[in-house]
Amino acid sequence: MSSSSTPAATKNAWVIEEFGTMIQKESEIPIAIPAVKVLTQAIQQSQATTIMGLQKELDEIINILKGCEYNTSISLSSVCSLFVRFVTRTSLDFPVFDDYKKTLIERGKQLSHRSSTARTKISQLADRFIRDGITILVHGYSRVALAVLINSHAQGKRFNVIVTESRPDSSGYKTALRLQSAGIQVKLIMDGAVSRFMDKVDYVLCGAEAIVENGGILNKVGTYQISIVAKAFKKPFYVAAESFKFTRTYPLNQTDVESIKNENVVGSPSICKTCSNLDKPESLTIDSPTLDYTPPSYITLLFTDLGVLTPSAVSDELIKLYN
């Protein structure tokens, strides 16, 4: 390896190793938290002497984070964009570089703390929507949705949860086990049985991979069709997600979802593990997408750490976040 390539290789190795270690050490934390911690640490270690120099270093590190195998969520790009935004805006307020750098480190720590406490705040806000005796339908594996349900159960509320199997990775099975271990009454159903059980449900609760500009969401494949069924049965459809999942994207249809995912995610496989083991002819094509887009017209409310929002309020909150 030439000496000129050594610094870049060292930076790549440090960023990926630190990011990966944080994720593996605390697998239940959202990916945004280790990303912000790595960026804050990079500012602390930076030898840059100018604002432009520091911003260039951060851009390089963000590209490394986005391109590494640990990038399994669109929310990584969202939180990096938010971080870059306040890095850029802060430069206008602090003409002295050392003051600028010190403020960035402090704000990075604040963003990390806010992201870390988001689930607790969301759980508290959503608690009033959970009553004794109700039945809630949950799709996929959302740590935020789990936190909401487990928190309300810990407050003494008793309710039932129906969980979809959530193919292709059967993540609903993991959700059901978590809920059961918390003492919550839970039933696991096939994805195709949602319509069969919807009349027994009081409302649907799901998480989100991303909340887009118009108040719609990108989430586990199957979310959109569940929202359609919920609307047909006149059942509320609630989303629980942290504000760092707000993203400045605007899908027009389902076709846009794959391109958005490909632009922002590296490490998330789109292979159907169940189907891949079937005895099938080579001529048979199996397509197993992992995400779909649910338009805002199918969403009743979003539970976020910024408050309980209607889909129409999301664009206003995005403007506030980035300003």
C-alpha cells in the first residue's frame, strides 16, 4: 500500500470498526445513535484547522458510514443529513473555529442523547391510546412499537396483541416472543390472514423505517396492504417512530421505494430466506422486497418524540428540524 493511501485506509478502518463495535455491543439501539457518536468522536479527534476542512472530513466519514455493511436502515442517511445540516448552520454563528468545534461536539452529544431517549418519550405520549381490554395489530419488528406496548403493560394495562408473521424474514415471530416474555397476551397470525382478524382489532400499530415529506412512511413490506385493510374496516392506523427517521424524500409510488432503498441502504438483504430453500425450477423468479410505501391518507396519527402528529404536520416538523 502506498503512503498516500494510508490515511484514507486508516480512517475507513477506524470508522467502520467503531461503528460496528457500537452496533454489536448494543444491538437493540437504533442505528442513528452510533452514527451520531462516531461523527461527534470524529470532530473531537479532527486535526482540521478550518470550518471547510472539518466539513470535508465529516462528509468523507458520512460516505464511509453509508457505504459500510452495517448500514441496514434508511434512518442512517436521515440522521447524517440532519447532522450535516446543523454543522453547516452552526458555522454561520461561530466565526472562531475553536468555538465552532466545541459547539458542534456539544450539539452532537445533545442529538445522541435526544435519540437515545426518544423511545421513552414516545412510549409516554402513546400510553393514553392504550386501554384495558383492547386488541392491537402489530406488523414487523419495531423497537419503538415494542417499547410503547411494554411500557403500557408495565403501567398495569392489560390488552391483547395480534402479530403478523411478517415475511420474508418472519420478524413478527421475534416481536411475538418479546411481547410474550413481557407478559403480554399475544397471538401470531399469517400475513395473509390480516383481513380475517381485522374485525377483532381496535387499531393497528407499526413502526417505520422512514417518515417521508408528505407524512407517509416506508416500512416493512406488507404495511401498505394492512393499512388498506384497516381503512376498509374503519380502524385507526398508528405509526410509532423517532424524529431522526424523518427524511427529505418523496416517493410518488411503490416503484420509487426500491430506488430510495438502494440509494440509502447497503447491508439489508432483499432475499426471501424461506423461498430460497424451496425446490423450484430455475425459470421461476422470486421477488421478495423488504419495504413498501404507505401514503399519508392511510395513516391516522404518528407517535414521535416531537409529539403526536397528523401526517399533514410532518412537513412542518421537517422544516423545523432542518432550520
